[in-house]
Amino acid sequence: MCPGWRLFSRSVPISHKIKATFENGNIEKANFLQYEAIEVINLLPNYHPLAAQKAIMKFIGLDCGTTKQPVEALSQEEEAQLFKDLEKTKFLVGRKI
């Protein structure tokens, strides 16, 4: 079974980090972390969720194969744009799944 679910489970550690930062009184940093999380959420509607998830998994070295009908895989141009968008949000920077 392909561990694609791990991509979206990444939100749990990020949520815990936001909460801990807030509880430690660093409201400004907590707001910044929340903003970064929202940036990722806001770009997801631009792509089919399953196709984007598979493209991201492939990008990080876990090739889960192609999407199945009726879902079409992202085109090379869409993949390139997705990764540019994610780089702007720092979602993939230094992150391992």
C-alpha cells in the first residue's frame, strides 16, 4: 500500500507546532505558522486532490504510480506549477515524510 496518506497527516505536526508556539506566548510566530498552513490549503483547490497528492509523493521519492480513471494525472506543466506553488509556501523545504 502506498503511504500517500502521510502527505496529509503532515498537518498534525504543523498544528501541534502552532499550538505549542501559541501556548509558549509567541503569538507572532504562531500567527506566521498559521499563515503558512493557510497558504498551502488555499492552493489545493487549484489541482485535483488525488492527482496532486500522487505528484507530490512522486516528487519526494515515493512514486505511487499513476492515477486511475476517471481521475487524470497532472500534466507536466501542472506538476511544475504545483511544485512552484509549494516552494513559495515552504511546504516541502526540509520536510521528510
